[in-house]
Amino acid sequence: MNRGNLIFEGDLELIRDMVIAVIGYGNQGRAQANVLRDNGMNVVIGNIRDYAWERAEREGFEVYEIDKACSKADMALLLVPDEVAPKVYADYIAPVVKSKKHFILDFASGYNIFYGFIRPLSNMDVIMVAPRMIGEGILNMHRSGRGYPVLIGVEQDISGKAWDYATSLAAGIGALNRPGGVGVRSSFREETLIDLMTEHTWMPLLTTSFLIYYNIMVNEYGVSPESVLLELYVSGELAETAREMAELGLFEQFKLHSRTSQYGQMTRIKRFLKIESLWKAFRREAEEIKDGTFAKEWMLEQRTGNPVFNRLMEEYKRSDFAKSEDLLLKALGRR
Ligand code: NDP
């Protein structure tokens, strides 16, 4: 049964006789490969010769060099980091699958197709099954018999069955056909926009607000760093609230807080929403994602040896905030 843009079921039989090559046995690859195998699918792993290769072998998979795995397969799940995928595709996948009559190439993110870093061959169905879940979460859901959300997209449909293959794969990796499981009919473009928009707006804004809050409370109001950090997220209350947002709804979960808290939140949301520069900043990020400015910036950063990435990582790690957090987490026995 499917409703509007929501898809709840996929036909597992459609891909049961295929050889499925999972390329990259990392966060997503390991989780998806294991769930596919548990669902009776014929899975081989393609990986570079490293600890992930050994782990896949230890966990009972046939492991091959990436090109060999693809040559054996009818479908490949390209589950290597987005920044290395174009080279893996060009060097090891395209050359061996170009002579096949039909091949299915699956992505877990829209990035490389949307920005044109990977240009698929004309013999391929190009599909996307992008979990809204980390690899460990996929395995946990699978163990407890529950599904999880995925965005589903089709970029190239030469067989006329690409959507069916995509929903079948979504069921194979445990997202559909189970309580809590849902696929959203989406696209490579949409997935890229919302994924990067999360990473460029509310996530850094959340961290920014922690940093500003910490600075003002500790340096200007003399509050202890421990109190501030526990208040912000170390207590785990934030994680509980986020869970209730998903279960009850963003505004319904207000009821779990005191009326003083509810009043404070509702009135201050109105204040923040009136800050024009905040809207402007969000729109600027959306524009830079859509027009490829960020993708170019990130590509250049990697080509020059990640100087900004490394400098900022060091700067944050050396900050007073990080030092206070380190002391607190050690005292709590978490480090
Ligand atoms: P990982 O960082 O876990 O890496 C996956 C695998 O790729 C690892 O086995 C890794 O080896 C291997 N690898 C790294 N570099 C190379 C290379 N140069 N050539 C060949 N293989 C290489 O990736 P993720 O699982 O995090 O991401 C895979 C895809 O899933 C991406 O498209 C990502 O956007 C998407 N995704 C990820 C989510 C997540 O939770 N992480 C959530 C949803 C989607 P090694 O371990 O040796 O580095």
C-alpha cells in the first residue's frame, strides 16, 4: 500500500535472483550488505584491500576487487564516500559494466549524479535508495524487526522498471515492508538539496547557538562550564526531546515541558523568525548548494590537501568549550 509520495512496500522477488555487489564495506555498505543477505539476497562485496575487506571476509562474505565484484554482478550499490566515488566509478565500475546488456547502479546519496561528477553509462538503470539512518541504526532496526525512512529516486530508467528495482532494493535493505518503514518518492536533486541544507543550516546553527550560549553564560554570567554543558546536551535531554519530536510532533512535544518553558519557547521563536538576516543566511546556503558553489569549494579544498578542514578541526578541538567538555566527559566516565 502506497500513499501519495510515501511508499511502504517493495517486491523482494524482483531482485532475488540477481547478484548484488556492495561496493565499500563501511558504515552503509556493511549494514546494507548484512540486511540484504539476511533477506535471502545474493551479495558479494567489492572493496579495496584494507581492514574493511578483512572484516567482510570474517563476516562470511565473498570479497573481490571492485572491478571483479562488478563484473560478477547485475546490480552495484556504490557505498564509498561521496568524494571518492567518481574515481571508483570511472576506474573500476564503468570499464567492466559497459559491455553488459543491462546493469543497475544504486547510490545512497544524490550528490555525484546531481552535480554531474558521475555520468552514468547508457546501459544502466540509475537508482537512489538513500537511508535517513546511520549504518548502525540500520542494523539495530533490522534486529528489532523495524523499518526506517529512505528517500528513493530514479535518474535513468532504461529498463522501464527502475522504480520497481529501487523499491525492491529498499525492501531488501530493510527499510520497507516493516513497521516504521517508509520510502519517500524523491530525486537525486531533492536528496542533495535537503542533505546539504541540513549540514549547512540548522546543524551548524545548533552548534553555533551552543557556542554563543556557552560564551555568554560562562564568560559574562559566571556560570560553571559543567552546568552549561549538561544543560545544553550532555544530560541527554536534548536527545530525548528530539525523539519526542519524531514521535509526537514538533509542537505537540511542547506539552512535555513546563508552561513557563512553552511560553518562553513560543514567544522567542517569533522573535528569532523576525531576524531578516537569518532568512538571508539560509537562502544564501540554499543558493550555493543549488548552483554548485559549495560542491566546487569542497572539491578545491580536497585537491589542495584539506587545509581549511584540518585547520578548523584543530581550532575547535583546542577551544575552551572542547577542553571543558573533555573534563566533564572524563569525570562522567564517558572518555
Ligand atoms: P564510509 O566512509 O564508511 O566508507 C565506505 C567504504 O569505502 C569503506 O570501506 C572505505 O574504506 C571505502 N573507501 C574509502 N576510500 C576509498 C577509495 N579511495 N576507494 C575505494 N574504497 C574506498 O562511507 P559511508 O558508508 O559513510 O557512505 C557511503 C555512502 O552512503 C555515501 O554516498 C554517503 O553519502 C551515503 N550515506 C551515508 C550515511 C552514513 O550514515 N554514513 C547515511 C546515508 C547515506 P576504508 O574503511 O578503508 O576507508
